[in-house]
Amino acid sequence: MVEIRDRQLQGHSLRVANYTKTFIQFLLDQPSYNSILNKADIELGFYSGLLHDIGKISVSGWILKKNLKFSPHQLLNFKLRIEKLKNKIISKKFSEFSSDTSKETYVKDLKALNDSIKQINVHLNNLLLLVNESIEISSPNNIKKVLKQIDVFKNLFNVSDDLLKKWELSLLTIDSGSLCEEEMSEIQKHSESGYNILKDMSWPSHLKALPEIVYSHHERINGSGYPRKLKGDQIHFVCQVLSICDIYDALSSRDRVYKKAFTVEEIQLIFLEMVKKRELDGNLVSIFIKNVVPIFQSSKDIYSKVA
Ligand SMILES: [Fe+2]
Ligand SMILES: [Fe+2]
């Protein structure tokens, strides 16, 4: 259901389920993990993977699909404001035509107006281009260019109107990704919403921990995750395994059009950083990269690889 609402996440849950299942199967053969895990955890991992993002059904669709810092509606609003301003400046210039109605003066005024329109178009097109770039990627340098372009334009055409609203500027200056704080916290509610959807269902005994795993799949062992800031063993072991698979799929998936797919080498570096910060368990990450990723890497269609 989540994936019907969010095409960018299509296949994500099934891939995470399959990665988690394969990862647990591998760990069960390792002496250091076969006392922590048991065979029933293979199924627990698989179904937790399938359902881990179910809470996203309670997140507004437009936030799930938002891949730029402006929504299409916000971008349209900005474009309309620019267009309105352009017409206002042109009308003003027109009203300033000389009262001398001789043909020469009229032609001269008309030529000056045409030159102004050309200049306005160049500046506003440039501004639009810079804003379009800024809503796609986070670049402080680009924001500086946007502000400079606005300044130049306002001085040149003696404009006092706001070309960019305060809230638009704060959207453009989002550090990473496309979501502002409010939108991010709405998305982050999905693990708790998932838990609430699943907690009162009657689960067979080996799947009893599934709602808790769904609740905790964005927790990190150093306590930096959300929503409860759990630490270490407070996070179910199957959930720690699942989280690695979830992060891997988010980074490697080409379904997420707002993020380019990272190469395995780039993903390794990101994981290394997370391990350094103690967000993830280093041994688990290293086993995953060495032994689980290669199983799936050679096949584009993981569904045919893992039954
Ligand atoms: Fe999630
Ligand atoms: Fe996920």
C-alpha cells in the first residue's frame, strides 16, 4: 500500500525484506552470532522488512513524493510572482512614455521599452535558473548567487517587491535533502505510526517482536536515532540487522529519483562514517558488505535471486 502511494519507494520493502532474510541466514552460520539469533529470526527479519515502512501510509503523499526543496505548487507560485512583477515593471515603463506624440519620440520610447524587456527577461531567466538549481541541490554558493541576482535586479529596475519570500529562502537553504524541519518530523513519525498500526494485531510467537522492530528501525546504537533515541541492546538485534539493509537500499536504490544511486564503494565510505560515529555495529556492517551485498550486486532483479 505504501508503495502504491510512493512510486519512488517501489520495491524498497521487498528488497529490505530479502536483504534482511539473507543477512540473518548468513549470521546463523557464524559462531559469534548463532547464540544471538535462531532460525525463526529469518522469518521475523523478512516480515519486519516487508512492513518496516508501513507507517508511511499516514504521511502526506506530497511529502513522500517531494524531491525538490519547492513543491510544484510553491515553484509555480514563485514563477507567477516573477511574471507579475515583470508585467508591473513593463506597464510602469509604458506609462512613462513621453507625452510628445511625434513618431520619432514614440519609436525611441518603444525601442527603449524593448531593450528594457530584453534586460528584464535576461535577469529573471537567470534568477529562475539559479532558483531551479537551488531547489535541486544544496549549495550555499548558489544561494549567494540567487541573492546577488535579486539585488542586482531590484537596483536596476528600482523594485521594492519581495522576489523571494522569507520562507522560500529558508526552504532553499535546507542543508541536505529536500525536506524542511516540519516535513522531516512528519516523515519521522512513520516508525511510531507503523508500530501503532501493528501493535494490537495477534502475531505468532516468533513474530511478536515485529511491531517493536518497526518502531525502532531508525534508531542507532549510539542513541542518535529516532523516535525514542534507544541505545545499543535496547534495539532488537534483528532490527540492527534490518537497519543496515534499509540504509543500504536507500543508498543503492535507483527508484529514489531524488537521490542518485551510490556505488558500493561510496556506500562503504558512508557506512564507515556511521560506524566511526557508533551509529551502526562495525562487525555487522563489515559482514554485510563482504558477504551479503555481493549476493545481490550481480543481479539486477533481486526477486529472482531470493525466493
Ligand atoms: Fe523507515
Ligand atoms: Fe525503509
